[in-house]
Amino acid sequence: MEEKKYDAVALGELLIDFTQNGTSEQGNWLMEANPGGAPCNVLAMLTKLGKKTSFIGKVGNDMFGKMLCEKIKSIGIGTENLVLSSTEKTTLAFVHTAPDGDRSFSFYRNPGADASLEKNEISEKLISSAKIFHYGTLSMTNSTVNEATEYALTLAEKHGILRSFDPNLRLMLWDNESHAKERILYGISKCSMLKIAEEELEFITGKNTISEGINFLKEKYDIPLITVTKGKKGSCAFFSNGNTTIQAESPTFTSVKTIDTTGAGDTFCACMIYDVLEHGIENFTSERLKNALCFANAAASLVTTKKGALCVMPSLQEISNLLNK
């Protein structure tokens, strides 16, 4: 890839994930304020892997927003296009974790600072300085931030930037399912790389199998690289180059002790972006595709062994150690 100031720039939500961390002497939940937000989680993993990143988003000019700004600065993510809102508060998410590590969310976002990012607050210079632009759909739920997202994608397209998309569907934040589906399909129509969960693929295509869902997308959109995460069942990937399609799959790692699955998909997504940054989005072979999946699965498995996501991303050495086992 050509020389750019940043390897990856992402736009979207930066928020606080409150996760339960024990109980008090009175039996009340003790909640830990973990920095989070899917697009920024992706940047955190890429930064941990040695890539230069920067974030576009909006937080409240409050105690949480200031903490988030300092936290992502401290791990090396650029904040030159992180806007502090004087009118909206930082979005909060409360995470309930099941015994197997899976989770559900309650969002405090009406609309929240992240959903108030405006088109005129987007830096074209920053987007043009990136090799890859990453985005999701939480920045499409409200009209103001949706307009900003569409503008950012127009800029990325104008400057020939590779575009990475992860729907990261949170239905409770949408006014209705058809609106969510329409925006996801819009996001898919603009991307060069798609990371999608198995249940999200079924949601937008109406197909019961991954192969049918992928065929549905390929008939409508020209996306070189599509990866599908399947939770405990691992992941699979499909690379198209003209009339040739290569596919691969990889199981997950069962030797780790999962306590919180928050950020697993974001970690996986970041590792696939990392592979493209290292080797390009062309010339995939079955072996390269499988190796990339295996690496991404290992990293995603490791992040589930700790609470939170953004601040606990695994190192390259930790990933290598797990792979070597």
C-alpha cells in the first residue's frame, strides 16, 4: 500500500461499557467503567499490533468523555478528530454477562454525544491520510451522525481509501428492523472488506445458511473480502478476484477460559484488517486466508479472557503463544 500517515482511521461510537465486577458488602453490583465502542476497539487492536491509527467521533465534555479521550491517547490512538460536545453527554452502555461469557446490552443514549457527530466536524485531511477507513452502523442510527457517516464514506471513496465495514447490529438502538436492514445494506454497498456475524448475515439476507447468504451478497455487491464470525464455531472467509472465489474456515480456540465476549468480533475484525495492511487485499490464497482466520480467531479468543475490550487487547506475542500451542 502507498505511504500514508495512518494505517487505519475509524469513525463511530466511543462510549463507556459498564460491566459488573463483583458485589459490595451490601450485595449491590459493583460496576467497572470500561472504555468501549466497536470502531475504537478495532483501532485499539491495530495499535497493539504496531499500526498507526486515529479516531473520528464525539464524546461529551464530561467526566466520561474526558476519561475516554485520555485513555485512547494513552494507548496510541490519534484524537485530532475526536470532538467534545458541550450539549450531549457521553453514551453509556451497561453490559450483562452470562455465565458462558456472552452478553446483552442496555444503552443510555438519547441521543448521546456519539450520535450527534455532524458532517462539518469530519476532517477530510484525516480520512485522506489513511490506508483503510473503518466504520459500523451505530453511526447510522440517527439522522445527524448518519449524514456525517455518509459524508465520510464519500471522502474515503473520493481518495481511493479501502473501506472496512462491520455492521455490529444492536437492534435496540434502531427505530425499526427495516431501517436497520436498509442501513446495513448501504454500508455493505460501500465497503471493500466486510466482517459480519452469522446472525447478522441471516438478518439482512433472509437466508438460513452462510453459503446462501454469501451468494446473495455476491450477486448484488462487489466485495473482495468477506469474513463471517460464528461465535464458538469459529469463522470463515470468502475472497473474490474476478470469477475466482477462494474460501477458508477456522475453528475457535477452546483452551482459553472465556469470561467476557465483549470486543471479540472487533478484535477479529482488526486482525483481518492487519493482514490486508501487511499483505494487500489481492493475492489471497487458501493458505493465506486460513492463516489470517486462525490468527484473528486466536486474538479474539484471548480478549474474551478479560473484562472489557479496548484496554485489554492481546499482544502479538500472546497471540503467537496461543497459536504455537
